[in-house]
Amino acid sequence: ISNSYSINSNSNLNFNVKNVLGKPLKVCCNFPKTGFYRDGFCTTGSNDYGVHVICAKVTKEFLDFTKSKGNDLTTRSNLGNFPGLKPGDHWCLCASRWREALIAGVAPPVDLEATHEKALEFVTLQQLIDHSI
């Protein structure tokens, strides 16, 4: 998978990448700027070992859960220009962490149009639909 793609800036769509619905991938969030490539999209590539492909609206329960697993998403870090998240922010999550949160009963809501099709290698479309925004 390559990180080269074509973006239509008027519609915030990435036409070379599909979402879980089989349509062009929509931007997840530009503030804070999310995505493995910090371009607003939940795209992935060979260097993205976490597979940051699920666009979620994070909740306090999820943020507490992921912090308990050693990944504090609430604290600002200069590494990768990470702003720190608060409940309600949209963020590209690691597919495996979202699945762990699903099993634990704290999976945050998902934006299906902004969730990369690669997420379907980790969870089912129905699981995503059941948690869609």
C-alpha cells in the first residue's frame, strides 16, 4: 500500500482509497490534524505498524481504556505534533485497539465514510455499522 493519493480539496475526498462502504475515503479530521501521515485521512502504508484506519469520535471511556493499555492519547506530545485528545475529537485509531475496545465494551463511535477499507481485515462491517456516528 502506498501513501500516494489524489485529494479533491473541494470535497475532502481521497479518490484513490476506498472506505469501508466502497466509496472514496472522506477526511476524518483536520483539527486536530489526524492520520498516520497527519493529512486528515485514515490512510495507511508499510510504515504504519499500528494500521491507523478507523476514524472514531473518541469518548472518555475509550480514552481511559487506551491509557490503561499504555497509550495515553490525552497528553500533548511534540513527537509527531500530537495535540492530545479530548472526548468528542475525531481521530484515526489503530484497528487492533478499536477491536480491543469493542471486546471491552468501550468502542467509540465510527465515521464509516472516513474509515479505510483495511479496517475490514480487523473487524466486520456490521460491527462498524453498529458503532457508526
